[in-house]
Amino acid sequence: MLGSILSQYARSLAVLAIFLLMVLVEVLDIRDAIYPGLESFFNWMNQSSWIGVIGTTYGSVYATVEALHLLSMAVLGGTVLATDLRLLGIIFKDVPSETLVTGTHKCFGWALLMAILTGIFCAAGVANKVYFMEVFWIKMLVLIAGSCFMLFIKQPLLTSRPHTQINPWTIRLVAVTSMLIWFTVAANGRWIGFS
Amino acid sequence: MINELLLQFAHWMEAQEYSQMLVAGYYSYSWLEATHVLTLMISIGSLFIIDFRMLGWVMPNVPASTIAARLHKPMIIGFVIMFITGALLVYAKPVETIQSLWFRMKMILLLLAFINAWIFNNRLKTAEGNWDNDPVAPGPLRTGAIISLVLWCGVVTLGRYIPYDWVDCTNTTNTTILWAAGCVDQLNAL
């Protein structure tokens, strides 16, 4: 009985658990306790790790990886926009939304992986600066939230059954949330360069 | 001759009140740059999906012409925003930008990308028909898609190089680079 209820609402319960965990981390000052300990890791990333050394020594390599980061974000944005605008019924009205959701997911996954790998390189090159930037930490939190949302909520929900069997408002909400999350990630990333 | 004219034009733009306002306001310039970069996700994101479809990498079960037609509008909207913000970025820092080797190379690649897009569109129109449902587009369209991907990757990379000063007029004495970047004063001083 309990097992069937739990399995039926597994995703909702997982989201609730993550939300509660975040509240606990904040209320119990866990975040403040972890943050100072990370500074030495960021300094090591910048000064001793090989990616940090390459990033700080060779400006042209750093700029090229930055460009790759932008390109992977462009592909990621393209797949997100195509899928979410279809879910909202704005474009691709003559193509089943299920086809777009499954057809772009692999490309999205590769773009996300590429963005994360190039992002780690870029962050290592300026790790001693980004550690002190609030906007960097916001980007990281939204990136984690976005990845979890895509992999554990959006994709499983939209591939679990035909979209006609899902409440249209749930689909719209998922699409808008997805676009907002990735826009926030990209905008925060851009703002790191200005800070 | 052309370098002198471009530099004169850049100095004239730099003297404009609005140009100085754009660069003096920290947030106005940052917002312009952020909009220019973020619109990549709409313009180049849509363009790459069309190119990827031609190569059979995404949605091979959806007709290629449908993907190209449906993403055309968001792509054009994205490019229009990028060109407006890009032009304003040049207007804000005209001398620095016009004397940037990377900016000049970017403009050449941009021109090539548009010529390729025009050829690609013509090929797409003439090739319409029995291949549309194939997972991979015919050879000429695939070639066009690969050229498009390479050129736009080059445009983005060169755009990313512009803020770096490796080959700025004041950082090099190589006459070829100085000429290509339009460093008139440095060339005259040699």
C-alpha cells in the first residue's frame, strides 16, 4: 500500500526531499560551515591543477575553451528552446511533442556534458576569483537544480506516457521552468565575466 | 587607404555623444554584451539544430524541411537581436574594435557564413522532394551544413578573442598584423 503510493509520487517526493534538504542546509548553517573549507580547493584548482595551470598560462587556450563553452551553451539553448516552445504550442505544432522531447534529448545531454567540462576548465583558470563571487555560486546551484530537473523530472515525466494524458498546465509549467532555469544559468555565467 | 578611412570613421563615431554614453554606463555596456552573447542560444542554437538534422544527428525521423522551416523564425529573430546589439557594441568602442584583428577576421567569416547560408537555402529549395524523410540529407546539403558549423564556430571563437589584447596595435611590431588590423598610427611610426 505504502510502496504503491510512494512509487506513484516518487518524483514529487524527491523534489520535496531536495527542497527540505536545502532548507536544512540553510537553517542549520551547514552552507556557512562548508564554504570556508572550499577556498583551499579553489586555490589548488587555480595554482596547482593542470587545467588551472594551462588556463592561467596560455591565454589563447583559455579563450578557445571559453568559445567552446559558449558554443555548447548555444546548442543546449537550441535544444531547450525547440522542445519547450513546442511544449508551449508556439513552434513545431505539426510535429508531435513526444518526437521533439526524445529527438533532442541526446543532443542536450552532449551539450550539457561539454558545457560542464569546458566550464570546469574556465572556472579553474580563475578559481581564486570565482570563489568570492556570489553570482558564481548562484550559477552552480541553478546548474545543479537544472540538471536534476531535466534528468529526474522533465524527461521521465514527458517520456512516461503520451502527452495527451498529462495535464496541459503541467506540461506548460515544466516548459516555462526549464526555459527559466537555463536562461538563469546562462545569464549568471555571462555576469561572472563582468564581476 | 581603406584603413585610414575606417579609422577616421571610427574616430567620428567615438566622438558621438551616444557612443560615449554607452561605454561610460557600466550597466548599459554589460547588458548589451550579455544580450549579444545570450542570443547565441536562440540564433546559433536554432541554426545548429538545422545543421545537425541535415547530418542526421538530431530528430532523423522528422522531415528536414519541417525542422528548417519551423526554426527559421526564432533563428532570424535571434540574429536580428545579435546584429543590433553587435552594431551597438562596435558603436560604443569603435576605434578599439575596428583596429582589432579578431573583429576583422570575424566579419570575414560572418560574410562567408551568410554566403554559405544563401547557397544552402537555394540548394534546400531545389532539393525539396524525395529525400526529406531520409535520416541524412543529400551530399551537397550535408557539405553546406558542415561548412555552416565550421564558419559559425569560427565566428563565435573570434568574437571571444576580441577582448584579449595579444595582437593589439600596441602589442605587436609585425607589419603584416599591423596592416591587417588597421593600426595606421603604428604603421606610420615604423
